[in-house]
Amino acid sequence: MATVNTYLYFNGNCEKAFNFYKSVFNKKFKFIGRYKDVPEVVRPSFPHCEDQHIMHIGLPISKETMLMGADLIDLSEKENNTAKHFSLFVHTNSREEADRLFSSLAQEGGIKLPISEQFWGSYYGICLDKFGVNWKISFSQAPD
């Protein structure tokens, strides 16, 4: 069976963002590669990426899910438009875990929909983290 994972691009602050995600999810990086390790023949494809920028990083969230990312420097990008294009949806195993993730991710970011019981039966909320990424956090108890 194929799996689908999320790949996030940052404009120079990928490492800072992933250190934050590492602390929120209490996981360890599977891989960290920097542009200094990219062969010289390929470096012209990334003209604004410096040696210390992240070329690829992987953070296992669960057995099936890997959060991945990189710096892809765009000098023309004035604002972070990440939140306009997608959200990351996390379904938790408990209400407590949902609360912990939601409050950690929203810290220094913002709350779009406070986490609470929703009309469709899920405990659910939407927040924006301090790096401009939308997160949808959910917990649903299976009916008996």
C-alpha cells in the first residue's frame, strides 16, 4: 500500500521549524541533509541556498507518517503564503494528546478555530503555527 506524506518548503527557516515540530511531537529526526552536501554539479539549481540551509529533513510522526521539508530560498517572496495553500491534519489517539498538540502548535502562532466538540462529533480545532503552517487537530472516539 502506498503512503502519502507531507513535504514542507521554507524560505530559510526549515531547521528552526523542524526543531519546533520535533519538540511538539517528541520524535527524533530520521535524516538531516544540508546544501553543503549537494554535489557541485547540482548546486546551480539552488542558487540562493547556503551551505547551512536544509536540503532535506525527515521527522517520523508515526509508523505510517513522515513530515519532511527543505529550504528553497526565494528572494522575491516577501510574505509567507503557506497557510493559504494547505493544512496538515493530525488525528490523535486521545483528547489529551489533541489538546497538547493544539496548544503547542498554536503558541506564538494563532487560533483559527478553538479546539472543541464539533457538530459532527469530533473534538477538533484549527491553528496556525509560528512558521505560517495550518494545522487541523482532531480526536474522535469510536462508538461502542
